[in-house]
Amino acid sequence: MSQKTTVFIIGIFLAIIGGFFLAAFLISREKEKPFVEALRDVSPFGEILPDRGIKLPLEGGETPGAGGGAGGVSAPSTPLPALWKISAEPVVSATTFLRDGTEYVRYILLDTGNVYEYGATTTVKTRVTNTTAPGLKEVFWGVGGESLIARYLNESNALKTYRVQVLAPDEGGTAVPGESSGRLVGIFLADDIDEIAVSPDKTQYFSLVSKEATAVGTLTGFGTAVTSPPLAFTLPLTEWLPSWPEKNTLVFTTKSSARAEGFAYAFDVRQKTLKKILGGISGLTVLPSPGGEKMLYSRGLSGTIDTFVFDIKTGASQKIPVTTLSEKCAWETSATLVYCAVPERLGAGEYPDDWYQGVATFSDALWSIDTKTNTPQRIAVPVRDAQEEIDATSLILSSDESVLFFINKKDFSLWGLRLGS
């Protein structure tokens, strides 16, 4: 090889390396993240989902070229306010758990599919995995965020469902600050799954497959094969959304539209019986309480929304003094308090359709409502407290119910609100 050729190759190599450093520098400035983390994110050596390049490792096998970078760790230097932004990078989904006396929120990024966790009391953020999985549509979490089901569109625009274990550096699900990042390892599920719901204890998931006039449901453990025979039952020809509020009860709701009457049914897993809870309600959306005793539901009308608490045992329905969609709320465990993101103003439109489609967007305040006394209390105003407009969705509570986490639908950033501050 001539000296000129050698110099030329070295020059190209240095230019490529310089390009990675420049890209990392720009990303670190734009997304307000440490330079080392940004450098790892632009690295071409991480694993990525099947049908998007390098194969993601399947259970029992390794993928050539797989590997992780060092785990990113960061902590604020000043005390956090009651309402604060945890991740400026877009987040798909989050889950909470208690480990060694510390409350954690674990979340997965939209752009990279990397899993992070954040200590609500330690304020330390750590990247748990380095597996690249861009473009995720939905994520459902198992216990402690140590397993998940990811749904994404492949390059052929086909919806794929992938069940994985989150293997952190110690391969036990625990993020270790400063050590190598872990990875996602798992198996594909059937392509014909319509909807998924996770059990209250997060050890199982329910998958729903529609076949002509019959909806076939299956209960499966996160780390096992099918744990019980399929639950087969007949429903009208429509699209159903399942939720799993109580060990032996699944709730099925019709997909919501202001132009259609909605229905909600309870399915008894033991008796395999179906019972109507609510029906004939335009724009119906529901949020069952833990234990399944109550149901928060909203009714979409032209230009407005009505919100109610329904007592399943007594059949009594009570309108609550806030106007919001049930998807913008979260129950506490006792089902006495419900926390909601409430739009400060509703514009003209059809709800929830316009909100689903992004035609309408809200600027919320955060409220708590005592459902026994029907008393509301405004607990945060993001525009005032954080100088940002927030259209909150995917609300979840920490396991000790001291922190409310949510995603801002405007930019998919992840936020936390300390309750009782």
C-alpha cells in the first residue's frame, strides 16, 4: 500500500470519528444530556430491533456485534421543585417500582428504544440498556420494569409484537451506575394480536385476538408460555380495548368516538361470564379503579366533556366537578382519590376524537378529586410552576403514591410531581 493511500484512509477514518463527535456534541446541546451519553447514542454499534438492521438477540442466543456502552448517570446539583421534567427526550412509556427503599420510574425512549431509570428520591438517572429500538408504538411493562412487551411497525409497515427481558449490567434487572449498559433479549409474539392488557401485579398479560365474531383472549406469564387455556367468548363485531383492574376481572370498552355510543363490559376470569357495566354513552372512555369497585368515565359531546365516577356495586353515577378525559387520570390504590390532568380551556371540537388525532391540544392543571366527598383540589399549574404548557397523559403513581408521573403529549417529555409538597 502506497504512502498516499495510507494517508487517505487515515484521513477518512479521522473524518468519520470527527463526525460522530460533532453529532454527539450537537445532540448533547439540543437535548440537554451529557456528552458521553449523546456519543453512545450516535454510536453505530448498539443492537437494533429485527427488520430494522442488526438482529436483536433472541432468548438463548447472541447476536454478532452486540454490545453495550457505559451506563449514563446524572444528578441535579440543586434541589428539585415539586413539578419537574425528568426526561426532555421523547418517552414511549414508563413504569414505577420500589427497590431497596428507593422509588424508581423506569422508562423507554421513543427515538432510541434505550431503557432508563430515575430514582425519585436519589434523583440519579441511569441508562439501563443500550439496545436500539426506534419507532416503538406501545410498551407494556412487567414487574419492576424487568420485562416488557414492545410493539412497533417494521419496514413493511406491519405491526410486530416482541416480548423481552430487560437485562441490566448484572443481568438481574438492576441498573448499576457507571457500569456497562444492559440489553433487551426476547421472543416474537403472534402477529395477529389486536390488544394487550397487563395484570394488576404485572406478572401476566392478556392478549386479545379477533376472529370473525369471536374474540379469543389468552393469559400468559411474562417469562413463561401460556399459563391457562385460552379464554374464548363472543362479542359483537367491533373493536375492543381491554384493561385489567383486578385479579379476576377484565374490562372491555368499545373504542371511543363522539359520533358513536360506547359500551363497557366486565369479564369474570373464573366464571367466564360477561356483564355490561355502562352503555349507550357517546365518546365513552373509562378508567377502572384498582380492585374494580369504581369506574371513572368520561362522555364526549360537541365542544365539551362530562366526567363521572360510577360505583359498580350500587350502580350509582356521580358527576365530578372537573372536565377531563379518563385517559388523563390515575387512581390511588384505595380508590378514594383520583388524580387528573384537567384542561384549563376546552375549544370547540369533537371529543375525544380531536384530542386523539392531535387536532386539539390542551394546557392542563393537575387536580386531585376526593370521590367520597366529590371535592376537587388544584395541586399544580405547569404554566405557572414550570413555565411550560403540558397536555398530560399516561399518568401513573409511584408505589408509595408520593409522586405522580406523566408524559406531556405535546413533546412526549416525562415529568414528575411530588404530592403533598
